[in-house]
Amino acid sequence: MTTPPALLIAGHGTRDDAGAEAFRDFVRELGRRHPELPVAGGFIELSPPPLGEAVTELVERGVRRFAAVPLMLVSAGHAKGDIPAALAREKERHPGISYTYGRPLGPHPSLLNVLERRLEQVLDGVDRSEVTVLLVGRGSTDPDANAEVFKAARLLWEGRGYAAVETAFVSLAAPDVPSGLERCAKLGARRIVVLPYFLFTGILPDRVREQTGQWAAAHPELDVRSADVIGPEPELLDLVMERYQEAVKGDLRMNCDSCVYRIALPGFEDKVGLPQQPHFHPDDDGDHHHHGHGHGHGHTHSHAH
């Protein structure tokens, strides 16, 4: 029986000791849950251990093949460039190793459920229909990465009954946290929950909470609350293993995680497994082209995979 490839977790890195320790704890917990797999983790920057050290650790344990999973919510510069470059360097340093590279975690339904739990913890029975959520992402110079945060916000809003889910960023991208809160207020929000779209504690999530507190103090007429980060929840541990399995099988397909024909999303449960019929776009200027394959899965959208 061949040994399965090892699992290498790649993290952003943070100047916050508690955040770095949360990552290291998470890697240890994955190792405990999967004694059949060598598991190691390292950072791209800012905190120890560096990714190269984690690869060396695996090689010293006799590992020749591994799958690398970026422990990141969105695919920005780190996931698209820095990690592949670091892995290519390690391949030169350790001739004979081979690896596959998985995809970032993304707005997976199980993580959306954790975000919903975080909101419930601070809402404390307040009716959702009165609540506007401000989802705050890290922020990037990569428009695609920022768009992923908007996608997460929309998916969190769909079917869950919140008044609205708005989006802001804590660094590098607009709108910033105060501007996001102003927008919520201008849209008529009286109760706002600021929800950090971050895996673990760290300097940036602390900044989100601090900026929220300052803005709330200046607007005492509004009910403004801060929710917690996602944290090392069982859903996160399971999702990393799902990304590992995809990478090992070479099953890096398009993003089906939030497809209503495959996953029971709130309010759309009846669509799971339905064959998708060809459909027309009435606004398509008389161009009746058939989108029979939906988004690339063949004519029946039953997601047999």
C-alpha cells in the first residue's frame, strides 16, 4: 500500500504572536486528527516557522510527496504567487520531492455557517431582519481577491434573512471600515454587526474591532456590535482536508462549493441534484444561445462528482 502524500499547510504569517500560535495549534490539531498523514505547516512571511522549514521537516520524516493547501480565505498575491514560488524553491533544494498545490478555502458553505454562528453569538436573540452585517475582509491590491469577499458577503446574505450584508476592507482596498459603517448608516441601518472575514486572531482583526469601537462611540444612536473571527472550528479542519483530497486526486475543478445544484444553501435546498435545463436570457438582444451546460458541468447539472 502506498503512503498517502503528506499535508503541508501554508499560512500568511502575522506579527501577532497569538495569531501565529493559533495557526501552529491548528496544524498540530490536524496532525492529531490524521495520524495516518505527516502534517506540517509554515508561513510565507512575518512569523516562524517559514514554509521552507516545514518542507524540510517533512523531508526529514521521509516524505517524498506532499499536497500543499493555502490556509487562506481568498486567492490573492500569496496564494497566486508567493506560495508557488516558495514551493518551486523547495523542489530545487530537495531534489526528488514532488507536490501538488490545492486551492484556497474560499467562501465554502461550511465556513458561511461558522460566520452565521459568530453573528448569532453577538445578536443574542435580536431579529435578523433588523440587522445589517458588515463583512470586513483583509483587503488586497488584487481586484479578484477583493471580489471574492463580496462574493462571500452575498452568499452569507442569501437565504439567511439579514436585512443586508455590506462589505469593507481593513487594508489596501476601499471601502475601509469607517466608510463601510457610514454606508450601512446611510442605507438606514439601526443595528450593525461587524464581522471580520478572518480565520484567526491577529493585528488586522484587532484593528477591525478597534475601528468599529471608535466609530460606534461617535454614533451612540446606533447599535453597533463586533463579532469574532472564524477560529479553529471543526468545519475549518474538515475543509482543509477536503482541499487536501482535491489536490491529491488532481481534482482542482471549478468552484462548485457554492453551487445550488450541489450544496444545500439556505432557501435553495430544493435545487440540489436537479437537472439544469437550457435557458434563455430575455435581455440577450434576441441572441438565443443555449447555456445548456450551466457552468461547465454537462447538460445535467446533477454533480455526480
